[in-house]
Amino acid sequence: MQEIKEPYNSDTALRESEAKFRQLTGLMPMAIFSTDKNGLITFYNEKAVELWGRRPRLNDPTETRYCGSWKLYKTDGTPLPHDLCPMSSAIKGKKSFRNEEIIMEKPDGTRIYARVNIDPVYSADGEVTGAINVFEDVTEAKRINEGVYRLAAIVESSEDAIISKNLDGIITSWNMGAQKMFGYLPEEAIGKHITLLIPPLLRDEETSIIKKIRSGQKVEHFDTIRMTKDGRSLNISLTVSPIRNEEGVIIGASKIARDITERVKLDNQLRLYNEKLKEMNTYKDEFMAMASHELKTPLTVIKANLQLLQIKLKENPHEEFVSKTMKQVNKLSNLISDLLDVSKIQTGNLQLNLTDFDLCALVTETIDNIQQTASSHKITIEGCTKDAQIKADRLRIEQVIVNVLTNAVKYSPQADKVIVKLSKDDKNVTVCVQDFGIGIPIEDVRKIFSRFYRVRGLASTFSGSGIGLYISNEIVKRHGGKMWVESTEDKGSAFYFSLAMTKSSSNHE
Ligand code: ADP
């Protein structure tokens, strides 16, 4: 037999075994590296290079020791010096590590969660000569896990009942909200049919819900009734969505139920209050109409008698009392007319008697009338040409002009003029009444056309009822026009209203 030389054979075998080992580690999906007992890196595979983001020099004392990673951290984010890392502890403490987690940072700053498994390597006489470390990147798995935990925590802490069931209607999960809402513990509900919660008369709902879910549809915000363990009925708002498996196949449904019993109670109460309010409003409108009528009739008689008395007492020194009384009676009569108008507007009984007339002529005429009693102010008119023909209720439009003109005089006691401007475009004629008085605070401008609204703090200086602008605005609106105001406090106000002309204008002014 030919003698085989021992040294030659063992060398070859060693080289072959090392080559096989390298080939094997190159194929491994895990990263692997080894160090000697001083932490000098003696070997690593390509996966380790990928996870470290660098290729450390082997057996080099100037390199990082115990691990080829650029930097290391504990899982709580605090830095972990290399000579305190698990690999170092394994060598120094002669112990193995299984599934230990640390954070590795690459030179480009990206970090990964690594799960490491380490075994010390011993010499024949039991001394530690180094260690082998097999590690993997578990960043993605951790992220998914955290997401799942977070979602589970959200579901668990939700006030809403979140329940899942399979397509046969069997309850498969039951959160704390469901427990609180329906009174069943998870072990009492899971495995039972969902009809546990559905009142007998509403069982058909489940069939139609499951039908929708099977076809991939969602059932959204559907108000219904469910039963609690102790037999109470709950008003709930239900949203049911299909649950799909990884292949996209529908395997069940998730239900989110919100207890709306309180809301339904409040809604019902509100509805009752609203009905009551409507009823009271009708009574109030009826009373206003009745009261205004009943006041107007005797007042008309008083007025007629006063007029007769005035004629009889002509040139008598006592006539002065009659005319003073007449003034007050007129005030009262105007207020009652306004109140009657309000009640007509409220009940939709404000009738319009439409005729064709020239707005410009009406404005001029009204100014002349007002000017006779308002000697403190000079009322001038600008832009008034003929041909502002409108079809409207002449008396009602006059009422609007009188209201804004008397307001302009009343609310500008320090001024001595009021300017009325008329302008036209293709379709509309606009009247603007500008005064130089107290103006309106910005926060009141928006509310000025509301019923009975008056700017606060005026009552002691200016008498009024807060009805005139409301009626004026309603009259203009009923004619299809619009009314608005521009005002600056302490500078003055400009009240506008515009109405459609019957003939379109050719020259704009
Ligand atoms: P009244 O003048 O009788 O109170 P109105 O409905 O005509 O009622 O006016 C409502 C409120 O609008 C008034 O109380 C006043 O506060 C404000 N107002 C109306 N016109 C003017 C104006 N030209 N300048 C300043 N404030 C005005």
C-alpha cells in the first residue's frame, strides 16, 4: 500500500474545509462574523458587510473590535461602546447569547435592529480563543410588530365597541368598548353568534349586512338598535367593513358600534322643543296681529277726533295741546303700523300692490316731504335723472326711503347734511343715503337688519324700536332687490338698496 503523507493530507483537508465553510457562509441569508479573544475581527461574510454598511480590515488592531458595525446602541437608543457589546461579554464572560437585540448604525447614519446569536469558541484545553456571531436584520419585523401592537392598543382602548365576526356570523374578537357597551366578557361573546346582540325583530338586518359584506361593500353609519346582556335596548350607529385575508379573500367583517342613545334622546327632546317653539311663535304672531289691530282702531278714532278738535280750536291758545297730543298719537300710530308689518312679514301676509313708476321722482318727492320736518339737515340729491322706471309697491318703497332718511337725520345729530345718490347700471337702480353721524360699530353691521335689533347703548340718546330696517330689508327682498350698509363708527353710514328697472338703461351713471 502506498503511504500517504500526513502533513500534506491534513493541509489539503483543512483548506478544502475552509473553502467549503466560506462557500456556505456566503450562501447563508444570515450575517456571520468571528473575532479572536481580543476582539480582532477574523472573518465575516457578505451579508455582514451589507448590514454593517462597511468592510472592516481583518486582524487589524486599529479597526473596531468585537463588531464590524460603525456604531452600536442599546434598544433604548443609548450608545453601546464596542467593548461592552454582547460579543465582548460572550468572550470575556465565557457565555452564549441567544436572540439578543441591539441597534447597529452604518457610516451613512442608517440604523437597523439586529438580533444576534453568539457562541464563544474554545481551544482544546478549554480556553476561549474568540467567538462566532450570527446576526440578522429584524427592523422590518419589529416595525410591523409595533404597528400591530399599536393598533391592538387603539382597538382595546376605544370607547366604541369594535367586534369582528366570520362570515357565518360567529364573533371572533371583542374589545373593551364592546364589553362596556353590551356587558358581555370576551369569553362570553367570542364563539357566539352575533344575533346575541340583535333584537329578534331586527334579525333580518344581519342577513342583509352579511350579503353586502360578502360582495365586498361597507355598511356605513347605519343607526339601529342592539341589546345589552341585561336586556336594555341601545341606540347605536353601526359601521361594518369586510375583513380580507392576505390573498384578498373576504373572511369576515369588523363592526364598529357607537352608543348614540343619549344623542337620540337629545334629538327627540330638541324636536319636541322645536315643535313647541313653533306653536308658541304662531300664538305670538296671532297675538301681535290681534293686538296691533285692536290698538289701531281706537287710535284711528282718537286721531280723527283730534283733527276735528284742531279745526274747531283754530287760533285758540289751547290748540297747542291738541297738536302736541297729535304728534304723540302719530308716533304711536307709526309704531303700531310697524308692528302690524312685522306680523304680516312673519306670517307671509305682506301684500304688494305693484305699479310702474319712476323711482327718481319718488325719491325727490320723499326728500321734499322729510325736509319740511327736518330743518336741522340739508338733504341733497345727486345723480337723479329720469328713467329709473321700476315696477313696485310705491307706498312700500316710499316707506323704505322714509326709514333710511329719517334714520340718517336721527343718527347724525352733530352733522348738518345728508346726501342721497342714485346710480344705474344695465339692469338696476341703486339708492344710497349717506350721513355723517355716529356710524355703526363693525360687530353690529351684520345684525343691523335683524328684527328688533338696535346698537347697544343708544336707547338713552335715540328713541327707536329696531323694526324699521328689518321691515325695509324685507320689503326690498320681496321686490327681488337687495339692501346693505357701509359704515364707519364716528364717521357715518351709507345705506343702499337696489331694485331692478323695468327698462334697461343705455347710459350708466
Ligand atoms: P330704530 O332706529 O327705530 O331703532 P331701525 O330698524 O331703523 O330701528 O334701526 C336699527 C338700528 O340700526 C338702530 O337702532 C341704530 O342702532 C342703527 N342705525 C340705523 N340707521 C343708522 C344710521 N344711519 N346711523 C347709525 N346707526 C343706525
